Amino acid sequence: MVPAAAIRGLRHLAIAVLDRLSPRTRIHFRGDYAAWEDAAAACTGYGDGLILERVRAATREVVTGRAAFERDSVLFSDPECNWPLLALLYRQQAERAGAVTVLDFGGSLGSTYHQHRAWLDGIPGLRWCVVEQPHFAACGKAEFETDRLKFYDALDPCLETERITFALFSSVLPYLPDPRQVLAAVARAAVPCLMIDQALVWADGGEGERIVVQRVPARIYEAAYPARICATSAILAPLLPTYRLTASERGYETPVVVRRPWRVAQYRRFVLERAQ
């Protein structure tokens, strides 16, 4: 029988070969920076005004019904659903006496809300609260805010104003300078349930943290961001033992090769519920 470690090694080698042969239109990760500030200095970052304009235009297409949903300003014509997310929200609605209120940290202009609106409309009294950078939040308030979709430019005002019952971190924690601080604040607010989606962790299950630069192809928008890849244990540490891990599974995306030096990472989804 071939050892599991050898199988993983061959699989990661195959991924690296395919990555080498792939066109330069893919998203790429590379580097090993000593500090977040060093990686940020080599990037344009999310603050680039062009990104907001691309996302705003795409969101308008979705809201008016000319597209099913958008992700990072890329439009999709066919509906797509995050069923684990919907299942958790409907379970909250069934179990709780009060309304379901979602904190969508880094939720752009309501991408996930708009993508799932046909299903979310079935949850009475739902509030969806996006926490974003100030220029995104201002745009959201001015153009897309409703009685169900709200925008905040910082975490603390949202936690102080809203009674959050569910926190969603979708493809955002790797791009925060200090994700542990954000998770700790949500834990202190006693939010009952959290979903961490599309977290970047090492595919080999190993430890260690690495700060890299992610480059986005021009077909989406030309940009580069600092990102952090770490072990699963590092992501969950600020939440345990206050929360118990109830689900851990592979995310949607295929594994990614991190270059210079080479290592394979993967996206994972975690669901945590507050311990009674």
C-alpha cells in the first residue's frame, strides 16, 4: 500500500506542474514576506478606486436582473447557491424566537446577499449587515441599501447597533492585517454561529504562517493584494474554546500553488457554534 504522505506529495507535484503549464490568466500567489507591511508595499490593494467602480457596475447588473450574481466584479448568468450557508440561516430562523441578523464581514456591495436573495426572502425579518472599507460602505449606503441590506464602515458600530446572530467571513480573513483581532471581537460579542468560508490553509496540514502577494489577472481587474496563509489551528485559535467546531470541509476552489518557495494551499470552510 502506498503511504498517504507519498500520495499527497505526488498530488501536490501534479498541481505544481499544471500550474506551470497554465496560462498567465490565473490568480497567483508568491513570495515569503517578513511582515504584512512589506507585502502591502508591493501591492495596489483593495483601496484602488478602479475596483470599486468595477464592482459597482457589476452589482447594478445583478440588482436589475441582467445577471444572476457577481463575484469580484465578474458576472455570472446562471444562479449558484452556497447551500451550507442557507441551511445554517434557515436553521437559525427555525430555532430562534427573534430575527436572523447576519454580519457579512468584507461583503463588498452585498455580493452574497444579492446572489441568494431569492432564497433569503423566505426568512422573515432577516437583516444582512455588510462591514466594508469606508469607500465601499459609502457606495453601498448611497445606492444599494434597503430595509434588509445595511452597510457599515467598521466592525464595532455594527456590533453595537445590530444584534448579530450569524457572522460570515467569506474569502476575507487571508486579506486582513490582523484577522485574529476581528475574530476575537466577534467572539466577545457572543455571536451564536460563525461561518469562515474560503479560508486559505496549508494543504499538507502543516503549521507555519506565510505572508504572500496575490496577483489578480487583468480579465478580472489588474491588482495585487497582500495575503496570509496559515495552519487551520491558527485560524481557529481566537474562537476556541468559546466556540465548538461543527464542520470543516474543502471549499469550492481547487488547491493553489504558492511560489518562491513552493508550497500548496487549499481553501476550507469552517462552521463554529458558541458553546453553551
